[in-house]
Amino acid sequence: MKVVRCQWATNELAVKYHDEEWGVPVHDDHRWFEFLILEGAQAGLSWDTILKKRENYRNAFDSFDVKKVARYDRRKMQALMRDAGIVRNRLKIAAAVQNAKAFLEVQKEFGSFDRYIWQFVGGKPRVNKWKPGGRVPAGTAESDAMSKDLKKRGFTFVGTTICYAFMQATGMVNDHAVKCFRYRESNSKILGSRL
């Protein structure tokens, strides 16, 4: 029997990411920081581009160690600009460092980034019902609120579209198409019951 997936999962890397990670609720600050860097890097590019460069990002950004990234100086940022394995965009690299500093401030204030970020969906994933080929929004009231608050806290590359992609990737919303095999799996875990 053919496995039905979301239409965007069209190559081996995307299928693995879709089947194992996309939409799975994140509660680990290390993973939150990784997705924050990757989603910011993706702005204006395809997610496939970022998936292909993900391991290079892991190496270039000290395995997404937020404390180390927050200490990057101009010399380190210049070295990153010469790294062909990542997106060599000066603003995106500077944003990763700035966001690391802001991330540490959020952890200090809330105890964890996880505690802070989940408040935008009331502490549990939002379950949507998108039909295959249906139009999924680029942003919502929740991603608008998240974007506004992150910007207020000094984060950059966190517009509402980036925030919504961030929410989808980290399971704050279940945006698997209703016929996708992951939709039922995800909802069963969220709701604790069979659908």
C-alpha cells in the first residue's frame, strides 16, 4: 500500500525529515535553538536548501550550542562568511549571533525557552485540517504575536512567515495534510486517543 505524505516531501532528505521530525512537538531548548537558526537561514530560500546544508550548519555553529554562538565575535562571523557549507549571508549570520544572545535572556527570564515559546499556542499544539493541495497560511494570529514579541526581545529574522514555519517544524501546529499518514499519528499523540 502506498504511503500518503504531505505533497512537499518529494525527495529522500525531505521524506526523512517529514516522517521523523516535521510537526513533532519540541520541548528541548537545544532543538529550539537549532530550528531558530535554520528557519532564519531559510528566509527567501527553499527548505530543501537548508536540509542539504543542515550538517554543515551543525559543524559551523558548534552543534548549535547557544552559549558558544552568543560569544561569536567579528572574526568568527567573517570565517562563517567564507564557509561554503552554509548560507553565506552577512545579515543571517549576524542574526544567528544576536538571536543566541536574546535566547539566553529568554531562558534567564522564563527558566527555559520552551516555557516561553509554548505560551503562543496555550501550551499545546494546534491541530489544523488541511486538504491535500489546499492552501496553508503563511502566518496566523499566533505567529504574528510570536513575531512581535520576539522582535521586542531583540530577535531578528523572525517575521510572521518565519515564525509560522518555525511553529510547523517544531509541532506547535499540526499542519500535516489530513490524508498524510503523519496527521493521524501526530493527533493520536497530541490527543492521547485514536482518531
